[in-house]
Amino acid sequence: MTQTALAPPLPDQAISEQIARFAAQFRFDSIPPDVRERAKELMLDACGIAFASHGYPFAGPALAACAALDEGGSSPVIGASLRLPTRNAILANGILIHGLDFDDTHPRGVIHATTSVLPTVLAVAAQRGRSGSDLVAAYVLGVEIATRLGAVAQGGFHQVGFHPTGLIGAFGCAIAAGWLMGLDEAQYVDVQGLAMSMASGSLEFLNDGAWNKRMHPGWAGVAGVTAATLGQHGYRGTRLAYEGRFGLYPSHLGAVGGFDLSIATGGLGEQWEVPNISVKPLPACHFTHAPIDAAIRLHQQGVRPEDIASVEVLVPKEVIKTVCEPESQKRRPANSYEAQFSIPYLVANALLKGRLALEDIDAPALTDPRTLDLAARIRYAADPTSSFPKYYDGEVVAELNNGQTVRAREAINRGSADRPLTRDDIIAKFRINAARYDDGGRLAQIERALLEVESLSASELAALLGQPAQSHTGA
């Protein structure tokens, strides 16, 4: 693979200084062609989800709130005629992209990087009159930084109740926004130190299905742009944002440890993380995908709910708090968001129907007595052979009424880097999602624009995305 070599970071520098040096040198031409193409596919996938989100109850209040925060502004909201100030548009678009939990995931970082970085670069690049190529470059830069910073924790953030997408997303967004603003190396150090005081994201929503998580990526973008703007104007940020005594990792992971700081800058400019991002084939928490697909296979083999005495689902021990507990709520999710994080509900649905689609997490499906009856017979256990976080693997073991045991295992989750969705798969997903909101001919134009974005300006792309539906078909 031919690429422009970037100078390796100096080992005696602080992590923020190493990242700053890399960002200051970063150029569109530094990105290998295959990484650029994958980046555009990820952006297409995200925009399709944003269109689909307009048909769900959370979208209306979110956009109304973002509009009420400030009057005026010219930044578009995907799929709407609404125009907002830059930061409010970032918040709104982040909610729309992440709202269905159908957006991509970086497995090692356990982070949805696109859903915070894309709204940020879309708004800032358009505001500053940058090119489509600049938008792609800033997106890749932000994702490369965010995924590495997430991977440092090695899954630890979830164990202590933090959501990496919100927490770590702020740093990736700060760097991406800063690049579009033309910051220098010293300013990049400041903005990372400032972002540390703004980064946030709690997993408490898991206990009641609240909408908090949907806003985390957009809020990370708001924090990132705020930090970048302060840094641009000379506001000083702490140097040891990550490794200092009260830096990000000691303060947030001190109780569990296990973080590896070398991952933060390892391979910058040589090993690219964008191709390692997993595109979701299923509209649920990525931790649940392997068990869902395993259950679908059992359904395809003829296993039916009436034949099942009990089911055990093997999952990585690191995901149990997120998708298996508390058991009583997971077996009877109160809303769609709880359902998307429920191994019992999702596996029961897959065993019953042989699928998982957006309509299976809509309110009417949540009270299906057949699904709930089967979910009550599903238990979980930690998988001793799991390769998490490299793969989000899982296994479903069903004990049948006739005494037979049947099982299906997904060792490599579908959509991962070693079992990726193709460009055609991603285009098909975009078309299905976007058509839930807009079945007009504009979708073909948007699809083409995103996949050929270098031929546009960022403002042209933003204006195209920020148009209301021609025909709303509903969710």
C-alpha cells in the first residue's frame, strides 16, 4: 500500500503532544485510498440511520430542544429544513445518527466514533467553507484518534459505568474540529486538555431505558468544538490530559486499572483504524449481534419456541452488565431502547422470527406474549472462550423438550473487520433506512454525493443532507 509516511511520535512526549504533532502534519494525501473509500461508506451508513430516526418518538423533542437553545444559525440538520447554530446542529445530528443504535462500532475501542465525529466535521467544514476532501480528512483524523483513545481502556470504561462514545468522542471531535480550524501544534495540546474537562457519558440509562445515550455523541461534538475554539483563541489547557495524576485514564479507570497508554499513539499514520470499524447489520447493541445471529441460525434449522425448554446464551464477561443485567428488566424491556440492550428479548425474537429488524424493537413488538414467554426461559453465562474485544462473539445453547441439546456459535460477529459488510451491503442498508423517511429520488443524489464527496464542497453536501423528506413513509 502506497502512502505518505508521517514522522513517528517522540517517546518522551506527553500523549497529547504526540497526537498534536500528528494532527499538525495530517493531510488528505496522507490517507491511503482504501481508507478514504471506507470512510465514505461509513458516512453513508450514518446518514441513512439519521434519516430513519425522524420516524421515532425521540427525534421530535430532540430537534425542538436544539432549536430552543438558540435562535438563528445556518448549520443544516440531516433530513430537516431546520437550521441551527453550529453546536446545536452537531447535537441534533449526533442524536439522529445514534438514536436507533444502528451506527458503526470500533470493536477494540468499544466506541461509536462516526456518530460524534461526522456531525462535527459536517458542521464545521461547511461553516468554514472547506472542501469535501477536507471533510473526509478531518473525519478520518478524528476517528483515528478517538478509536485509539477508546482502545487504551481495553473495555474498562463500561465496567465502571462510563460510555466511551461520549467520553472519548469529545477528544476525537476536538482534534477533527481543530484541524478544520487550522490549529497549530501547541493549540492541539491545549484543546485536548480542555476537552478532558468537558468529556462525559454515563451508562445509567441502562437501568430504565432513558434517552441519555442518544445525546452522548452529539454532546461529544459540542464539547470538541468548544474546546477547539477556546484553544484557537489562546485559552490554555492542561498538558497531561490522559496520563496525568488526575488525567482521563487514572481518574476514570483508577478502580479497575488495566489500561495501556501505548495504544493511544501506536501506529499513527501507519496502521489505520477506519478499516477496522464494524458496520452494524442489526439494529441493536453490538454486544448482542453474535447471539442474535446464532439464534437466527437455530430458527433456520427448524428450532421453534414450542420445542424449547430453556436457553443459555454465552456472552463475553465484559458485556454482561450492559446487555444481561438487571435480569428482570432485560426479560421484559419497557421500551425500544431497553430492548436493544437485552439479550433475552433479542434472542427470543430471533428464535421466534428468524430475524431482527427495526420493527421488532418498535413498541407493538415489545408486548408480544410469545416473545416474552420465550425470553423468560433464557439465561446467560460468561463465555470462557470469548475473544472479546477483538470479536463480539457469542453462542446460543437450547435445551429442547425431547432432551436434545442444540447450539449455534458466532465466533466472528458479522460486520467485523474480518467478516465485513461490503460496499453493496452498506448501500443496501442506507437505502432501506433512508427510505423509511424519504422515498423520493433525492436519496440517489445523496448516496452519490456521499460516495463522491471529494467532488463537492462541504457546504454543498450539508445543504443536500439538510432537506426535508419528499414523502414520509413513517417507521
